[in-house]
Amino acid sequence: MKASLDREGCIACGLCPTICPEVFRMADDGFAEVYNEDVPVEVEEQAVEAQESCPVSVILIE
């Protein structure tokens, strides 16, 4: 699975790194970013949960 995030639409709520810190983190500018594009198999469920939980739907896990 691959993770991507539209940073322009991010509202910096911090939910995605809370749910899946193995894939997402908060960048120095305060907005979320994907730092591990290749989602590890053991956290695929959490990555999908982060996508489904994003209040502005800017995360794509495919």
C-alpha cells in the first residue's frame, strides 16, 4: 500500500500521526506529512483508519 496526503487541504488537526505514527507525522510547518510512503504491512489497518478519520479527506491509501 502507498500513502499520500494533500498538504494544501490539511487543517493540522494531528489525527493521522496519532492513529498511524509509522506513516504520518507533523512537519515543522505544523501540517501533517507522509514520511513513509510505503505503508508497512503491520500498520495497513491503522493507515486506512487514518484515511477514514481525516476530517477533510486529504489522505489517500491505495
